[in-house]
Amino acid sequence: MEDAAVDLWATDEVHFQQHGSRCRLWLPPETKDPVLLHHPTRRSVGYFGAVRLRDGKFQFSRETGKFNALTFLAFLKGLRRTSIRTGRRVVVITDNARYHTRDFTKNGERHTAKTLCWITCRPTAPN
């Protein structure tokens, strides 16, 4: 029965960006409201993350550049290294991002496709 066991991992990515800050300030009514200019920044940080549904184990990877097929593949390799120790079949559930397709397995990454199976959830049409 152990050989039929499957580990399901749900993955997603997140991008945090800072667009300046808000500040709240109390001033007496007779004082004109000052104009506070904040430096607009486009600093951001991104993360890939996955949760194993069986026990809640969390795997993440910080991404300093853009999310694309190569960075997602690097995350999948790390996820494979983490999950291969259990000896279970690994199924990864992803969203509908363009770079979550299996097209990059044609470029010599077939070993990842053999040890991981991933399912892309397509959006449903509204009724």
C-alpha cells in the first residue's frame, strides 16, 4: 500500500512591491497641511512557495529576478530534492501561469518530469 502513496504539493508565487509609504499626521487646525513627498520605489521581492497537503510542510525559494520557466524549474528541482526522501510519488498542483507548462522539459530536463508530475488548474468560466 505504501507504493501507491502520493504526496500532493500546492504551489504558488507571490511578489511584494513597495510603492512608497503612507503617513498619518495630526496637526493643529490653524496649521496648513504639509505636503510630504515619499520616494517612489519599485523595490520588490518574489517567492515561490509550496505546501505539502499531507502534513503542511512548507518549501519556499526567494526569487530576485522575474518569474519565468527557468526560475520555476529551479524551484521544482529544489522541491524534488526535498520530496524525494519520502519515497512517494510527487504531484505538484500549480495555477494557470504561462511558465508553469511542461514545455521546458524538452530542453534536457526530462529527469524532473520523470520524478515529478504537475497539474495545472485551468480557470473556470463564470456562469
